[in-house]
Amino acid sequence: MEDRILKKYLNLLYCITFSLILLLSAAGMGASTAHAFFENQARYAFEQRWLPMLSDESPQKRFQAMRAFLAYPAWGLAVLRNTLMNAETENLNWQIVMLIGMLGEPTDIPPLLKIWREQQDPQRSAVWLGAMQRLYWKNRISGGAAPKLTSLTLNYLEKDPAVETEEKNAVIQFKMDNPARSPLFIRVSAHFWKTPIQEELPSKYFWLPAGGKIEANLQTLFSAVEHTDDVRLDFRVWEVGRAKELLHQTINITPPQKPTAPSGK
């Protein structure tokens, strides 16, 4: 008798437990569906409303759009990144770059840097550079090793460097390794001594991956001062955001000799 009553209660407990499992599963599926629907609506709002408002003529609307992206970074950042990768370079809104700099990660720096270089006439360069610098320092790991310069040469682009011309197109080619376990965002510049033109070359920016290497160049016009048989080149590297040099290399360059006229008899 007692066995029969115990079996009856066990069956009832099993039915109740099974029913609760089904109920909770259904509720979970409903919540997941509702969340997915809300997420799709939010993404649509960012793409169709808030993103175009970033370039609106009204300051109030631009502020509202930026506030929406800052309030919901998980949805807004995905839209910003997608716009960055698919927009035409010359039409890319600087507000998008600024927001990525505020919400993104250091992995956003390489695509930002690539697009910035491709611009023929960079608009608001300070915004681009500021965004990348902010991303870099947000998760920078201190105490890493300095980069190593493995090659530095000056090559003339003319086939015959001895051809007599006032200016020569040249390129400073360099290779650099990063032995550290964290990436480096660097600024590279070069300075000539005893040249009348373009003594200080404009800085260029590079992303040096952790444990990686780069091979790049700086193009310039080269012309040595008359009666000078040697020119000095100072090559410098800084970490973006710091004034102290990471690397300084000096090389001496022998200018190409002008052809001498044949002596008459």
C-alpha cells in the first residue's frame, strides 16, 4: 500500500518537473525571440536614422545622433565599423572616425590608418590622428622593448644617378622589427643636413604588430649643396603620443658625382 502511494507521488512529481521545464524553455525562447527582434530594430534605427543624422546641418540633430551611439555602443559600434569598411574614402564622415576612437579597440587602428593614408586631401587630420591615438593608449601595455631598425638606405629613382640634375627623386627605404609582445603605433621622420630642399620630411605613421615587422619608405627630393661631398641623414622614430625618441639612426650619404666634361686636346 505504502509502495503504491509513494509511486503515485513520484509520478506526480515527475509530471510537475517536466511541465516546469517545458514552461521555462518556452519562456526562454520567447525572451530570446523578443531580444532578437529588438536588436534588429535597434540596428535598423542606427543605420537608417542615427547614422545619417551625424552629418545633419542641425547641431541639435548631430548631438542627438552622437548621444544615441554613446548610449548603446554595442549596437552602434558595429554600424560604425561597417560604414568605415564600405564607405567611399572621400565621403567618410569625420564624426564616424571620432566615435570609433571613443568606442572602439586598438584593432580598429590599422583600417583607420589605411583609409587616412589613401585620402588625397585629408580633412580634419587632427580628428583621425586623435582617434587612433586614443585607441592605442586605451589598452597600451607598458614596458615593452623598443623597435629595431634592421635596414636603412637611400635609393635614387632615376636609372642613372650620375645624370646632372638639380633635384633627384629618391626614396628612403627602411625595415623595422618589433620584438615586444604588444603592438606599437609609431611616427617616423627623417632630416637631411647639407641639402637646400626638403631638409625635414613630413612624418608618416605606421602600425607595428606585436612580434611583427614592417618594410616601408619615405619619398623625397634630394639635392646636395654644391661642393659638398657628404650628406647626413637623421632617421627618427617616436611612439605616437610621446616626445621621447624610441630610435635614432644616422647615416652618411655620398651625393652622386656630376659627369665631367672630356678634356680637349
